[in-house]
Amino acid sequence: MTAPAAATPVLEAQDLAKRFPVAGGIGGRGRVVHALNGVSLSVAAGETLAVVGESGCGKSTLANCLTGLMAPSAGSLLLQGEDAALMLRREPMRFRRRVQIVFQDPYASLNPRRTIGDTVGDALRIHGLAARRERRGRVGQLLAEVGLAEEHLDRYPHELSGGQRQRVAIARALAVEPVVVVCDEPVSALDVSIQAQVINLLRDIQRRRGVAYLFISHNLALVRHIARRIAVMYLGEVVEIGTAEALGRRMLHPYSRALFAAAPAIGRPSHDPPHLDPGRPPPLSGDVPSPIDPPPGCRFHTRCPHARPRCSAEAPALRLVDDRLVRCHFAEEIAGHG
Amino acid sequence: MMGLLVFWRRFRRNRAAVAGLAVLLLVVAAAIIGPVLHPIDPFDMIGRPTQLPSARFLLGTDVSGRDILAGLLHGARVSLVVGIVASLVATAFGLLVGAVAGYYGGAVDNVLMRCTDFFLTIPSFVLAIVIVAIFQPSIVTVTSAIAAVSWPSVARLVRGEFIAQRDRDYVRACRALGMKDREIILRQILPNALPPVIVVSSLMVATAILTESGLSFLGLSDPDVISWGYQIGVGRTVLRVAWWMSAIPGITILVTVLAINLVGEGLNDALNPRLQQR
Amino acid sequence: MTALLEVEGLSVHFETARGVVRAVEDLSFAVERGQTVALVGESGSGKSTAALSLLRLLPAGASKIAAGRVRLDGRDLLALPPRQLRDVRGAQVGMIFQDPMMALNPVYTIGRQIAETLRLHLGLAGPAAEARAIELLRRVQVPAPEQRIHQYPHNLSGGMRQRVMMAIALACRPALLIADEPTTALDVTVQAQVLALIDELKAELGMAVLLITHDLAVVWETAQRVIVLYAGRKVEEGPVGRILTRPRHPYTAGLLRAAQWAADGDRLAEIPGTVPSPHAMPPGCAFAPRCALAEDRCRRQAPPLRTLEPGHVAACFRAEEIAP
């Protein structure tokens, strides 16, 4: 297998949509959750793409679709140029070896009744990557690569700390030598002092192995430090996508701006509460609308401080504005404001 | 194994369960070595009928002059074997149905659970009578009948456990690795689903013993073997003049069932993670 | 005038199968009226244990308040008989938690749960209680409160539940609000709403807030004073503006750099190692095994809290050497 050219995406989603029927009470028949709607994005070899959003934005559904744990309702997924749906049907193990996932909660993602050695060894065994006699040694190497010791082989998950468990989960994903790893909030369940350790580990692994990450997070400040490109999602849609540099300079979509402004940050000029800080947009009002009946037009218009009649009538397309793609009718105008 | 020692330490905390276990071990010992130490055929008419307990017949004789103690010891074998085998069979079948229904969900779940509900809605003792009555009463048919009416509760429980586990991240990670369903069910989820099942099937042994006694009492058991229920049935006709004849096997059933229930409770406490202190 | 809440030498121990765990050890601090004080620490730091023990809310049996005094308005809460303590809870001190679902009863409507607090502490009942409940919900910015009082907790979003908890906590206009990780489970945009609301209510009611959190950025934006806990002990305390710009304890400094995703070359700054197991506390300074400045005496003896400047204390032998 030859390495793909730098420009070729390893994993590419085209117009991905996912709808779930709502199982529900009387009169609930025929209702549908629109979890993903027309999501297109791609990750190049060895790169990190961050997907940012709050609960209900569809990022977990996206992770499930990208890793073949869920079949999308529409759209297509390409793995190194090949149709993933087809590959999952005909040669599922080829797909599984190349795309792996690391979950948020390291307490839930390891089987409590299996030792660390068993859990990581399972990955090798299923894919026939190490004969029974070599397996233990190979697992030891993988544990060493994620900063754990040989002695952890025979431990159970409850004997490890949260950070150590997340390292085990990373070792399990790496065992099959994937080309892309979907990291679903991999550090948000960890203590602050441990988060940086795990991020540094992921970065070291990327340098060494050239693996691509799709990094899902709710933390804009974090992803600006680790991603080459960032996609911001709201209610199942990508609302802004561009390089970390461009988005770090300024955000154009009103939701991205509100998300960034809402995150507390140490060292903002006055350490007054955000709503008293004159230079900062006020916090968004209300909750994220239900994805069962997403608002017509622009899905953000119910909470948008810049909303106008056109926004509730006509859904904006994702279009190029300056150096990024934005899903907003008035992006240029908003950019002009600030 | 390290788990066993921890388990025993937790189990030990419940005094009633330890007492239950002691009684149960006594019953098991009596069933195994009793007939050897007291080598009398329980069907032999060896004395005058309806005797009070005496030095010669420690627990007296029944209406046909048979030794009640011998009957009790041989009956212990039958009761325990029927109880344990029926529970094992019911547990195995319930595990299979529950695991498949819970893991796959959807139409498979629907079909399997409708079958399970069908069995659950018929009173189990009546169903057991019908099954034994259709086939010839024998140890095998009685055991099968009891297993047939016991598995649905296991299936229900296992299904619930599997539904709770199947979307946990560790299972999703196994799926993302391409692990086969059979392996996920057997190796990954089953060990996590097992603790409550162990409790339920241990309690099921008690129910099975009661059901078997009920069937024998009604004369619906193997005519060639003696059992506690059969002994009560024999004593029933002379209850007003020789109450002990029914009372002795009756109390034995009560004590055994109680002991099993106490052990089951103890297992529940020891295996239930919510009660475990850090 | 004395402080509203004064905690002196508080120690909380847990009996476990593997020995006594000293969850909180010799903790002292004060909360002034109208002030927000943050208790900051990671998991295992003892911050929640400390907060719960102020109102003796820890599960009885396994835990024991080994020493200390907790004075609210001059009254020692740890010596109060249970009846009077119940009056303090809810009436003088309100509490909100990370997970409102744990504190709200799923089988009662939220109107009934608010009314219950009003009945217990204020003797309000019937229409008066309902009217007050609606008013409280409106005050915590719950839209359409007249309809909401008939709903159950599971009908509400996380942010709305946290507001309902706040309505219950504030029903009796308490002098002190204890907020244990109130926004950790919420999305950032909702977190901003809830923090702004706490701040508004604080100003309006003249209430003091004891905020328990792991998030230094939240501390920066809401608190005036901050107490940093590590492995059950206070390692640093001072005004937020100082501690979060010029920390004098290596742990605070490391936490701060981690929280800001500060770069260390091309890597993020990290604190190596993990929090020590409560069953195997190192002798000397608990942070020494993870500290770049640790020297022999740090491993032998625990550094005492030293006043570096008025109102700023730190427990480190080498506090002066720490670069901002």
C-alpha cells in the first residue's frame, strides 16, 4: 500500500445526513430527529481537523458515522478514495483497521472485567496482527508508546487513574495501525493537569506515525492549539470551517463568535462577569432548539443577535467568505462590525 | 483468583447468608453421604406403619411402615438434583434468549420477548402440571417442566442487562475494532451481565425445589423415586393422627428453601456494585 | 465585623477498608458578606468533601469530621443540634450541585418542590406558595414559569434544571450560596448564562457565594478570592487577580498554565505524574513528586502556609522563586 499524496484526504464525508425516527408516545409517530444535515468535511493524512460544538450539535452522531458504527441516512463517506459503505459491507476488517475511535469517558470505554493486556490484545488478535506468543510483548510495546509500563498489563481498569485509562484506550486504537483516529472529546473527562499530558501524547503519536485525527471537542481554546483546521457545528450543520489560524484571528459566524465569547478565559482585560464586559457579546439566550423540529431557515436564527426576516425564511448555504466557509447570509456585514 | 477472596470477604459480612450457606452445605452433605451412613431403602416396609420417632426409627415410619429418615435422605438427592439441574437449564436457555434479544434489539427482540411473555402470563405451576401430565412423569420430564417454566424470568433479566451494556463505550470500541457479535456477547458483555443472573438463578433453585415438591405431592412425579413432596403427599391422609409424617419433610423443605434464599440475598449483596464501598 | 462564614482547622476523614483517608486536612478560610470565594482543585483535592461537611451533609458512618469549627454568623454549625441545623440548611445557606437531577425529585413537579421549601422554612402554603414559586422561577429567568411549575424535572433541559435548583436555593434569601461545580455539566453558552445569573442575584440579595470548581477560568470571571486545594490541603490562597496572574505555589502555577493551554516549546505545558493515592500520601509536601522545584526538605517535611503578602498565603518553601 502506497502512501496517498498529501492533498488526498484520508477520510472524506460528503453531504452526510443522519435522521433517527423518534420512538415515542401517542401521536409521536412519524417524528424524526435530524441529527446531521448535509455535513461535508475531510481530513488529510497526518493532519488534525477539530469539530467544535455544544451538546445537540451532532458531533457524536458524526463520530459514529465516520467510524462506521452507524450508517448515515444520506451522503457518502470515502476512506482513502474508496466508498466506505461498500467497504464495510464487503471487507469490514479493512475499514476497521484503518479507522479507529477514542471515547470521552475512559471509565466507560474499557471493559471493567478485562485486564489492560486483554483489552489491547483483543485488537491485535481480531486483526491477526500478532501470534499468541508474541502478543504480550507487542501489547507491552504499545503500552510503552503511550507512557504506561509493562506492569500495567495485568491490571484491571479500576486500578488505574483516569489519565492512565485514556492512555490504554489510545493504545487499543493504535494497535491496528489506523490511518485516522476519531477522538470524541478525549480529554474533557480528565483533570486539567492531566489533559495537557494526553494532548501532548496524541501529538507525539501523530508526529511519529503520521496518523490523522478528527478531534471532537466543545473547547474552542483547546482546539485552536492543536488543530490545523476547525469546523464549528450547530444543530447538525457545519456553520463555519477554516484553518485554525483564520478562525483564531476572528470568527465570522454569529454562533462561533458567541461560543468563543461565552467560554470564560483567564486574563480578559477586566475580570468582571462577562455580561458586564463591554467589549464582549452578551451570552446567548435560551437553549439549543430540539433537533426533532429544527427551526426553518437558518437553524441558528432563534438565538442569533443579528437575525433578520430573511434568516427565518431562507436557509443560508455554506459559502466562501474571505479565507473560510461560513453558513450565514450576513457574514460580510458582521465581519465589518468587529 | 483475586476476585474470589474479595467476594468472600463481602459475602461474609452478611451473617444470615453465612448461616444459610452452612445449612445448605449440611443439606448437601446429608444428600451425598446420608444414604451411605443410613443404608436403608426408603421404599422397604421395615416396620409397623405410623410409628412415632424412636431409637430404631429416628423419625418414625409412614403409613406403609417405611423409614421416614431414609426417605428424607434419599429425597434430598432428588430435590437438590432436580432443583439445581432445572435451574442450570433454565439459566442457560434464558441467557441465550435474553442475550440475543437484548443485543440485537428490533424485530429479533420483539419475537423473542413475545414468546417469553407468553410463558410468563401462564401460571407456572399450572404449566408445569400440564407439561408433566402430557409426558410420562419421570425425573427428566419433571426437571424439564420446571426448567421450561423458569427460563422466562432469566431471559427478561438478561435482556435488560444487555440493553444497558450494548451501547456502552467499551462495546462500541469492540465494534469499531471489528469484533464479531458472538465474541462481544460472550466475552465482553456476558461477564458484566452475569452477577444479577447468578443471584436470580440461585434463588430459582429454591423455587424449583418447591415446584418439584408440589408436583410430587400431587403424585405427578417419578413413581420410582422418593422425594420430599411425595412424603408429604403420603402423610396427607393421616394428617390428623400423625401430623409429624407431613411436618418433617415440610420443615425440611422450608429450611432448605430459606437457606437458599439467604444465600441468594448474600450473593446479591456481594455482587451488587452499588452496595460496594470504595 | 466578623466574616459571614469562618472555617477553622477543618479535617474530614474517611474510614476505608485500606485505612483512614484524610480527605480534608486542617483547612481554614473565611467568606465575607457579599463576596464570592472559590475553592479550586482537581478530583481528589477534597473540595467537594469540604463543602459538604460545612453543613454536615456527608454520608454518616464512613466519614468523620475529625476536627475544626465552622461558624456561620458566629454560630458553630458543627456543634448545632440537628433540628437547628436543618433550619440553617435551605434558610440561611442554599446549595446547588453539579447534577440537578440528583437533587430534584423526579416524581414531583418542580412547582411542588419549590413550594415544599417555602412551606418548611417560611410557612407558606397554597396559592401564596405557588405565586412565590412562579415569582422565583421568573427571577432565575425561567421562561413561562406559570406553565413550568406543572412540569417534572425530566421535561427540562440541563440549564433549566440548574435554574430550578437555584430558585429552590434562593427561596429564603440565604446569606450564603454554596455552589458545587454548578456549571460543569452545562454547555459553555448555558454556563455563561448561569454564571451571569448567579452574579446578578448575588448583587441583588447581598449574598455571599462559595464556589467549588475545577475551572480556573470560571474563577477568574466570578470570584474575588480563591483557595487552591491539593490532596486535601490548602496550598495557596489570595485575591483572584493576584493568584491567577502571579501564583506563588508550583501547583497553582502549573494548573494555570495547563488551564490556559500554555505552550512549552511546541508542546502544551503539563504537570507530570498524577495526584497521589489517598492511601499512599508521600511524606512531606504532597506535590513534591510532581514538582520541578522539589528538593530534599520538600520530601521530608510538609511546608507550612506562609503569608507572602497581606491576604496571600502559600505552602511552599520556594514560593519566592516561582516565576509568574
